Amino acid sequence: MIPFLLILTTRESYYPFLYKIIRFFSKSLIFCMGFRLSTQIEEPLDRHKSYMFCPNHTSMLDPFILIAMVPNPIVFVGKAELSKIPVFGFFYKKVCILVDRTSPKSRRDVYMKAKRRLQDGTSVAIFPEGLVPTEDVVLSPFKNGAFSLAIEHQIPIVPALYYDCKRLFSWTIFKGSPGVLRVKQFASIPTQGLEKKQAAALKASLYQKLYAALEKDAAYMKDTNRLKNNE
């Protein structure tokens, strides 16, 4: 893939075509690893509209699931330290918006970079937990960035839950198996007319909504509680 990637990452205008290739790769990866997606979508997406995608983060498979599900070109806001990974990091920093959370300047720059990409019709994805939490955690506290950005640019937020990734694909050696990955994509949450000072309330509301949905899922909670008891 490297020759194609070298060409398609030279200009941002090539990104929609590059995204189609990445989407095909993501679907192929999920299928070849022995997984199948079972999706529940509350509201169809507008192919010509920009969104802020905010799924929970349970494994390194999550970005591929999001890309496989969403036809709208998405650019991820990701950790700057991942750009240090050989080969992957070279392309990662070309197609993602990088943020160094220890640098106020870096966090401010994210707003300008996101604005430019949104003007091109691209959507943005942020995992609001900011990390893949340990497997015994139901849902880590959300950070502010996704909600401030969505309000700043007046784009709707699309929450999603990945129920089975931590059980079927985890960091634990010899744990996991092929199977069905259940995904629920909720209806979009409008931010039109909201102000930045309302970002905290929006964050808290969405956190409670997703946490409550996870608590209702018996399979998810059974595995999480089992891990807690083992510790």
C-alpha cells in the first residue's frame, strides 16, 4: 500500500479517495480477523454533512469499526506520540489531526486544523475517553475536546457504543476470539445555537446516556464485573 499512500497523502484534496481505500481495508481487516458487525443505527447519516463522531473506546479495533460503518470521510484527532511509530507514524501525522495534551498551543491548534478540514466537508472523530481504559472500567470520564469542537463549529455529535471489542479483542494474551461485534450508533445530537460554556453540560449528559446504555447490556457488564472480581 505504501506507493499509493505516498501519493494520496501529498494533498488534503485527495483524502476522500484515500478514505475509500482505508474503508475497504478496514472492512477487509475486520472480516479476515473473523469478526462480523451487527449494527443498530438510530438515524441515517447525511452523506453531505459533517459530524463529530464520539464512540466509546474499548480496543485498538475501534477506529477500523468506525471507518467501516461510516461512508462520510472522517479525520481522527489522535495522540501526537503515535506519530513516532515507524512507517505508521509517517502516514498517521499526514492524515490525522495530532494533539499533544500537555501543550496548550497544540490543543488550540486542533481547532484551526479541524475548521479547515470541516470546510472541506470532512467529519471529525474523537474518542472522548482519550484512551483505551483498562478492561474492568465500564466507561472512562470524558474529556472536553470533542464537545468544545462540536459547539465551536456547530456540527452535530454522533455517539456510538462498541459492546464486544473488549471481550473479543483485548490486550490480554490468549484472551478473545472471532465473533459478532455489536455496535449501536445513536441519533445525532444537534449543537446548533449552543455556546462553549454549555460544553460541560453536554459532555455530562452524553456520558450518562452511554453509561446507562452499557449498564443495561448484560453481556458487557458480565465481562466487566468478571474482570473486577478477578482483580
